[in-house]
Amino acid sequence: MSEPADTPRPERVLLDALRHDLAGAGYTVDGVEDLLGPVASAALHREESIPALRATVDGTGVRTDPRAVLVRAFVLGVEVPRAALEGAFGALGVVGAERLGLVEVAGSGPDDAVRARVDLRPYEAVDGLGPADGDGDADDAHGGVTSGAVDWWIASDLGELATGRALRTDHVLGVGGASTTLAQVTVRDPRRRVLDLGTGCGIQALHASRHAATVVGTDISHRALAFARFNAELAGLVPGRFELRAGSMLEPVAGAGEELFDLVVSNPPFVITPRVAGVPAYEYRDGGLAGDAIVRELVTGVGAVLAPGGVAQLLGNWEVRRGEEWHERVGEWLDESGLDGWVVQRELQDPAQYAETWIRDGGTTPDRDREVWAARYGAWLDDFASRDVEAIGFGIVTLRRPVSGPVRLRRLEEVTGAVRQPLGPVVAATIAAHDWLAGRDDDVLARERLVVAGDVTEERYLTPGESDPSVVLLRQGRGFGRTVRAGTALAGFVGACDGELTVGQITGALGSLLGVAAAEVAADVVPSVRGLVLDGLLAPASPS
């Protein structure tokens, strides 16, 4: 299949040269930050280009450092002299870059201008797979695990920062905040088959390739698929392990029956957009349905392509309508899905905040075009008012198809504070802890030994002159950073969890110490102990 005319064109020999040149230039995340310095790097993250423009020139013009040339061309979107880019692309050359569809050239002279046609920037994969150990084998039965941080280069359309214009409606987005969040919350144990639904530039598929035997990426946008293919080949993915299919949502993989996946990841087009004239629909964020229907359809339908025990993880928006709590609406979706479900709401915006966010995201600002801004703002508010929407939630959805038996995991919670990424290992550990607890009633749990997780600390607050604390807090240093207020019995229980005594022995000892029956202590603390195990503050002791 030929690529769309305005997308990069992969040619293996040229891609090998490009990869060699980018690595040789030190065009990595750390290399670019070292070049720009902390001030310009931080400004660039805020979409402010002036400090970076200043950091990439010296008294004679563009700095000769190849990183400076590449940043100016492919991140900042400014013209660079042909001779400077020839220096940065020693093996590929400007002609090779032009054949790949990366640049357009004004002439053949050394001072003639070359302008980038795409955004091409380094990306470091930090996804919870841990430090490199040299043992990962992507060809074993489960796909293996390629561990340690990996440097990739991701091509996408030039953004508003580089072009100075509003985005085109078929814009292919690079790695944004939502993409990074999804990559960091995804479970990363070995999987046979992974589906990246709505692959965009292909970043989730690249992450999946590190721990899966086969990855399938889908997208409705042929331009997105072209960028994803280019990025996959630039990363050196073996074609037989990576497949791209065109189509909307689950359509490219639905109906096959035997085609099931062990992991589905999706950063779907979840933005709630008015379906009226004058409001553009961007392919990368708008699913074409009213309200939050696109997320509901995915939550309720993804089970059809999940293998038993398979996990689906996605991001989404949901409407909070007058007279209801956010978890009621989303909880109905989970009930309809027939899957285990865990939803974490990370953010809640009112309709005005939401409208401002996504109007600006498309490149429209009140300073640039006040009339258009006002019209689109009004359309968003009218759309929400038509469904009595009072707020819009954003969060992380984790679903699992039970291997057998009924649904047992159902959790909807709000965590709006800072978290320690990557959360993928925490999600996997929480699911495992849920299964461990589900297989143990209180009598069985009483025979287990527990230990305090290494990141848990205790804070005690005492009234001056008093010997006993008035408040005891257990704080988690990693993951969701949970804080649990513990009473006297629970604090004493946790303090005794060193793996030597069983749960029953600890509650019995506390009963003797407090002068109450052991059964009474157990009734008081065991429900909280289950919560601490589920959230990772306590863990089963390793067998001796």
C-alpha cells in the first residue's frame, strides 16, 4: 500500500542510515536537554520556543553541534542551511532525508534553506520494565521482555509551535501527555498478542513490542498508520511481529472469533466535541459520536477481543450529569461490560474549563481570532447543557476478562494528587493482590504472614505532654502515594508485620495487650488489613 503523499516514506537502507546519524549526533532526550540547558528545556515543555531558539545559535549563526541543527529543523520548525543539515546527516545526507519525506529543499547550494516536513524528536521509553539485564528475548514463546530504557525517534506532524498555524483536522499527534500517561500505567508482563487500538504515531505499539510476541495497531487515519509504520521501522521492529490495520475502533479485529488479545491498550479519540458546523473534528481526538459514547462503547465492547485473563487499559473522558456522581455512570458501563473493572478518576473539569482546554488544543485562541473563539466556546457550552452535564471526568480504566467464574474486581476511586510513575507495576501488583485476597477468606488469611512494603513510612502526631499519639498515618512512597489513618490496633498490627508471625498470631497478641478478645481485634483490623494488602502497603511474606 502506498503511503499518503504528505507522510514519511520508509526505506530500510535509508532508515538504517538515519538511525545511525541520529544516534551518532547524540540526538537523544538527555542529549537535547544537555544542549538546551534546564531553562530552555523547561520552556519548550511549556510550548515556548524562544529560549530554545536562542540556545541553538551562537555569534555566527546556527551552532555547528548537530543536535542544534536537528532541534531547530525538526522540533522548532525553522529553516536551516543545507550545509548544516548535511553535517548532521553524515550517512543519510539531505538527499536521503528528502527521499524519506522528512524535509523539503529549496536548492542545491550549501546556503540554500532546508525545512522539515515532519516533527522528529527523541523519546526515551520509561515504562516500568526495569533496568537492562541482557536476558530479554523477543522471540521466545511469550515475546520476552526487552528491559531498560530505550531511545527511539518519533515522527509526527509538525505542531502549532513550529508552524504558527491551527492544526489540520487530520493532524497526526506526536507523544503528548496522555500518551505518556498510558505508556506508564500499562502492565508490562510478557504477553503473546497485544492490540494498540487507535495507534496514532504508534508509540503504544512500540512500548508493547518490548514485551509481546505480536503487536497489532489500528487506526481510522491512513496518515496515522503511515507515521506508525515509519516509526516502527525506524525503531527496527521486525515486520512479522508488527501489523497495522485501517478501521474505526474495534472494527479491524472484530468478528474474527479466534483472534483474541492478551492485552489491549488504547488512547482513544475520547474528547467530547459538539457535532455542529464551525467546530472542527480532529481525527486524533474526536471519535465522531455524541458525548462520551466513544468511551462507553469501548468499555462495553472490548471484552469481545480479550482472551481469558486478558487486560485492557485505556484513557477516557466521561460526563457527570446533574443529579449523579461520576462513578454511577461509569459503574453502569462496567456492569454492562461483564469484565473485572478498576477505574481511577484523575481529574474533574467544569464545562467551561473543558471547552477552553480543547479549543486551545486545536490552535484557536481568543488573541488570534476572538469571534471564532467565542462561537466555539458557546457551541461547547450549549452541547453540555443539552445533556445536563455539570462536569467532565478524566481517568484511567483497567479491565480484565475473568479466566473463569463471575466478575470479582470492581473498584471506582478518585485519586487526584501526585503519583509516582510508572504505575504499570503498581497496577499489575494490585490486580495480583486482589486475586490473592479473593482466594482467602478470613480464616485462611489468619494463617498467612505479612510484611510491610519497603516504601511505607509511619507518621505519629502527639499532643504536647501526651505519651500516646493522637494520629498515626501510614504513607506510601511509591505508586499512588496513598495515606491511611491507622487506629491503635491497626498501627500495632502493621508494626508487627515482619513476616515472622501470622495474621492470627498478631491479632491474638494485640487482644492480650489491649485487654479485648482476639476475635474483636480481628473484626476491627482485618478489613483494613485487606485494604492495605490490596493497595500494596502490606504484602505476603515470601515462603521461607
